Amino acid sequence: MDWCTSKHKTWFNWLLLIMMMIHILMARIIQGSCIEEERKALLQIKASLIDSHVSDVDPLLPTWVDDDGECCDWERVECNKTTGHVINLLFGNITGRLAYDVEDERIWPLNVSLFLPFKELRSLNLSYDLLDNGIVSTGLEKLSSLKNLESLDLEWNYITNGIFPSLGALTSLKVLNLSYNNFEGHFPAHEFEGLENLEVLNIRDINYHGTFLVQGNHHHFYLITLLTSLKALPSLQVLDFSSNLYSSESFPAQGCKNLSRLKRLESISLRSNRVTRSVISCLSSLPSLKILDLSDSALLFGTSFLMQELSRFTHLEELDLSYCNLDSFTYNGTMSTLVHLNLDDNYFNKDDVIRAMAAFPSLRFLSLQSNFINGTLPMEALASLRHLEVLDMSVNRLVGSIPSEISTLTALKAVSFAYNDELNGSLLDLGLCRLKNLQELDLRQNKFGGNLSECLSSLTSLKLFDISYNQLTGTLPPSLFANLTSLKYVDFSHNKFEGSLSFSSFSNHTKLEMVEFISDNDKFEVETEDPKGWVPMFQLKVLVLSNCNLNRLKRRVLPSFLLHQRTLKVLDLSSNSLEMQFPNWLINSNADLEVVSLRNNSISGPIRMPLYRNANTRWLDISDNLMTGTIPHDVGNIFPYIENLNLSQNSLNGPLPWSMGGLSEIHTLDLSHNDFSGEVPEGLLSNCQVLQILRLSNNSLHGEVLSRKFNASQLLVLLLDNNRFTGVLTKEINTEGVFLIMLDISGNLFSGVIPGWITNQTTLNALVIRDNRFEGQFPCGTAFFLFLDISQNNFSGSIPSCLGMYRSHMKHLHLDSNRFTGTIPESFRNLTNLLTLDMGNNKLSGNIPGFLGELSSLRILLLRNTKPLRFLDPGSKSISKSTPCFQ
């Protein structure tokens, strides 16, 4: 009997186990698995994009593959983790090409019916997708069958008014974004009547392509009329009508009364509009308005009227008046509910602010940024704001120190006095140290001096600590950082600290993301290797330790804690005399690394590229080191989107890789002061269309680099000096849109004549073509040179009189060692700011004109070997050898 019972229990347990396994297996099949019908629909959407004439976008939805049944793992797709149904489709800017960047306005012919299989779809984002009214013709109203669809984003497409009749059918919508489209004519507000659940309506910048009028009004756009026409939206809470530049001079008498029907409207943005008295008066009728954004608007009334009217906004909590050019701020009313006040970039004096602050006793956010407020900190006005959590008085003209009375603002969480330039005094006062709730302290760009108080270590809630660009001195208190374990952002750069900082004091900072120390003297050190083997608990995004004598006592080694970092985006260890080879492992282990600067160290050996393509790297500077060998041939493939590459001042050699000609995003390329040889990759001056600065100076490069047609549409600085380039300068160049500022091709073997496009560059300030084989006459042009050096060539004929047209512009003019003949041009008397004039080693004749002695700014005048030029007596009208400026 016992045996039977035992056997029965055993079989029962086995059966229970099998059922549990089946249940788990079924759960795995159902949970998170893609619905087959929806997977096929997604592939059809991709096919419609590929088949359209925007199919040159590459890569295009690479994770969407036919043999992958788990479409819930595909990019831009979110599924319900329980049912597996698609709930969110994030197709915003799916082509990667913004509508305003597409010259020929190529359209994606999307069929709305492709979305019908997604029965649980909640959100559909089609912004920036090159759509037009084709989606309307395919039956946009069919989306009404998607009963869960709550959010539709069509921002920045080519859609016109034809979409409105269809939108009224989408009764489940709660969020609708129609900003930046081609609407014009009349706003069909009555067609919104079916959207009774709509809570958020964004119609920002709907006048981008034409006139957008409210139906029934043929002369002016009435903002109040728009609001009252939306009274059929009982659930509306947020309206964004910014950047439409419309105003209301008058409005129907019934208008304000009708606004009261928008009982749930809490937030209105009228940013960048023209706002009149009528609008402000009428908005106070909104019973629930809490947030009002009038920033960057033209307020067509006085500030006193504005503040008087705002006292009627009984529920207002947030008010943004930034960039409104307020001329005064006198206010005697009360606004006890206001918690957020932004007055950035306006014009009013300190006394106005002081009088106004008492009216807002519940204020939690106050921004007075960029208002030219001078004098000391207005603590008498701020003292009553006991609920204040954020205080921003940056970019003003405040002077003096931070009063200790700031400690009375015990609720403060964020303080910024940055960019006042004249705030000074010591940070030893205990006022700041008593703000126990402080999370952000920004004091950068001032004149604070002296030592840091150790009491700052008591601010244990501090997340941002920025005291950069001040005059602080002394050593950093040992406990300062060790206790501030909530820190995320630290910047102590550009001060005059001394002593040593042990980086291991950050070891327990789990939230730390950004650290910057750039020393302005040679007395500050950062030690990262003590104690040996410490392991950080942080993952940094930004690390800047420049000119910090990094590990001076540890053989100047690379910080070993970097072995544990995986999220770096910016790394700057420049000017530390680090002795190592190029750390390619660092780029390999930080896939998001965008900026790497190892400039001015002692890095030796060859350049070692990462093991794989790094699409995120934008800036790589390893200049002024001891690197040898060649540039890897596939550098253009390893860093396909690099914008700044600086390998100058090393000992690199060999040819320049042809893959450099494919660097389509390169802005600055500096390979100067090396020993490169061979020719310049042809694509560098033809394919790199955004290249602005190219420095190839002081190498052994050759070839006819400027003889062929090249694209210089973005080029600002071109330095090819001291190489072995040959050939004539091309005349085939389209100068439209060219803004060349500096051109230096000196010390080469160029020949022929100077083409007119060079001297007609109106932006060209410096032209240096010294020591070549140019000949003929130097051409006149429209350029206004500050520095012109055409010496050591074979130019002939008379000195161009047009060089005197530069007047106050020209400061240095070098014409020596050519074959110029004739007299010194009379027009040179206009060069009143000229500092250097060298005309030696030519065949000039006649007298040296006396006006050269009248050029009061002239410091150096060189006329060596210019016989038969004649020097006359001091009493004559010509200059003599005794003239002070003559050398």
C-alpha cells in the first residue's frame, strides 16, 4: 500500500512538472512574441519605403529581416510584453533625411491601410517623414478602427488642409501634432468636433508655408477666435500655438465668455507671436490655466499693464516672459500661486526686480538670466521667497560677494550665478554650506578667489558643482569630493589650484558622469594610481584632465581606471607628458566615444586603429607627440563620420591614404609638420564638401594639387606651404559661396600666373604665395588683404597701384625679390595702418616718396638692393635714410 501511494505521488509530481513546463513554454511563446500578421505588415511598410524614391537611404531598418520572427525586438517597434501586439511605432525621421534638407522634395507614398493590422496600436509617430496628402487619399479615416490609438504625430511634412476632414474620425486621439506643415487658407475648427478625447494639440508654426486664417475671418487672424472655435474639445489640456506671428487687434465680445468652456485647458504656449492687450485680458477667463508661455513674443502693450492683468490669473503656476524686451517690471499685485517665473533676456533694473519679487511668495523657480542687472545680489528681495528651489541670475553684471543671508533660502536646490564676470570674494563663507538641499551650484566665469571651504563637503545632495573660470587658489580639501557621493558633474577648470588631487576620492561615486580639471598653472597634479588597484563604481561620459601633471610620480602612465570605463563620450588627456603608445583599446571598449584629445604628450610608436568601424568618433587629436610610421590605409573607413582629425607635429611618414578622400563629414584636417610624401588624395578637395580647414604644411608632398578643379564651397583656411607641389593654379573654380579667409601656398614649386578668382575673394584676409615660380603681373581684385606676401617669385611690371586701395586694412605687405619696375605707387599713401613694407630686391626707379615717412604706423621699411631708387635730403619731398621708420 505504501508502495502504491508512493508510486501515485511520483506520477502526480511528474505530471505536475510536465504541466508547469508546458505552461512556461506557452508563456514564452506568447509573451513578447511577435504577431505574425503584424510582422508581415511591418515588412510591407519597409517594402513601401524601399520601393519609393527615397530608397537610397542606407542602412534602412537593418534589423527588419524576413527570417526574424521576433519583430518586437526590431528598431522603432514597441510591443505589449504580455500579448505581443505592437503598441508604439516610432517612425519619426525614418529616412534620416529631414524634409527641409531634401532639395527635390522626394515623397514617401505611404498607404495608411498598412497600419490596420495593429489592433492595439497606441502611438504612431510619422514626423519628418516626407509625407504629403497621399496618406489622406489612402483613407486616413480608416485609422478610426484602431480604437486604442491615442497619439498621432505628423510634424514637419508636406500635408495640407485636405487632412482635416479625415482627422475628425479619429475619436480616440488624445495627442495630435500638426506643426510645420503646408496649411493655408482657413482653419477648419468645426472638423475637430469629433475629437472629444483630445488633450494635447500642437499647431506650432502652422504659418510656415502660407496664410492660416480662422474660418469666417477674411482680414485678421484672431487668436481668441481660434481658442473659442476649439470649445468643442472638452478634454483639451495643452495647446501649443507658438511661432505663428499673429495678433488680435479686436475680437468678438462673446469671445472671452466662450473661453470659459475650455474648463480643462491648463497650458498655452504663444511663444514667438505678436500678443495684444485683448489676448492677455481674455486668457484670464480660462478657469484652469496654470502654464503660460509668452517667451520671444512682441508684447504690444506696456509691462505695467501686463503685470496688472496677470494678477487675475488665479491659478497660474508657470510664467515664461523670456526674450520679451520688458522695459520695466513694476508690480504691486499679488500672485500667490505662481511657482515658476522666467524673465530671461529682458531689460529692467534691479530696483524693479526687488519690488516685484514680494508679489510672488509661493515662487519656486526664478530665472533672471541675461538682464544686465548690476550691483550686488538683491538678497533683500529674495529673502521672502522661502519656497524658492531654483534661482538663476547668470549672465548679468552683478558685483561683490555672495551674501551669507543666502542661507535663509533653505529650499534652494539649484543656484546659478555664472557669467557675471565681476562676482568676487571668498567661498569660505558658511552661507552656501547651509543649503543642505542644494543639488546644483554653478559659479563659473567669475572672479571668486582664495581657498575653497571644507564645509562645502556637507552638501551631500550636490549633483552639479561648477566653479570653472575663476581665480581660486590653494589646495583642494581632501574630504571635499569623498563626501559628495551624489555628484554627477564636476568642473574645476581654469583656476589656480596647487597640490595634488587623488582621483580615487571619486571611487564610491556611483552617479558620476562628467569630470573636468584643466589647470592654468604647473602646480596642480592629479594622481589616479593611488591606492593601487582601486576599482571605480562610476561610468563616466566625459573625462577632461588637461595640463594636470597626470601621474607625475607614477611614470606619467595612462589612468588604469579607464580599463573599467564603457560609456565615455569625451576624453581629453592633453598636455600631460604621458608616455605610452596609442591606446586603441580605449576606443574599442567605448563605442560611444565622440571626442578624443591626447595632444601634447609623449605618445610614441605607430598609429593603431580600432578593430572595427567606429561611427561615433567625431574628433581625434593626437598632435604634438612622438608618433611614427604611416596612417593606416583604411582610416576613412574606421572613422567614416569624423569631423576633426589632427595628426600634426609628429614624425609620421608615407603617403596619405586615398580613403581620406571619402571623409564626407570632415571639417578640419591638420596633417602639418610631419614627413608625409606622395600626392594628395584627389577626393580630399573634391568630395569633402564640408571641409573648412586643411593644413598640410611642412611635409614632403608633391603633385599638381591645385591644377585640377576642386570644390571649395566651404573652405575657409588652406595651408599647403613648405611642400613640393608643382603646376599652375586652376582657373576652373566656381567661386559662388566661397568664403576663403587664409591661403598659404608658400615654399613650393607652383608656376604660371595668379588666377583672378584668388584676388577677388572678398573674405580673403591673408594670402601668402612666397617662394614659388609665379610670373607675369600680379592681378588686382576686390579682396581686402591684411597680410599679403608675394615675395621671392618672378612677378614683373609695375607694382599694382590697386594695392593701395586697402587703406586701413593692409598691415603687412611683402613684395621683395621679384622683378618689379617703375616707381612706388602714389596710392601707397593710403596704407595708414601698414606695419611692415618690404620692397627690396626689385628694379624700382625714381625717388622714394616722402609720404612713406608720414605713415605713422609703419615700423619696418625694407628697400635693400633697389637701385636706382634715390634717397634725397631730409628737406626734400622724398624720404631720406635718416627717416626713423626706415631700416
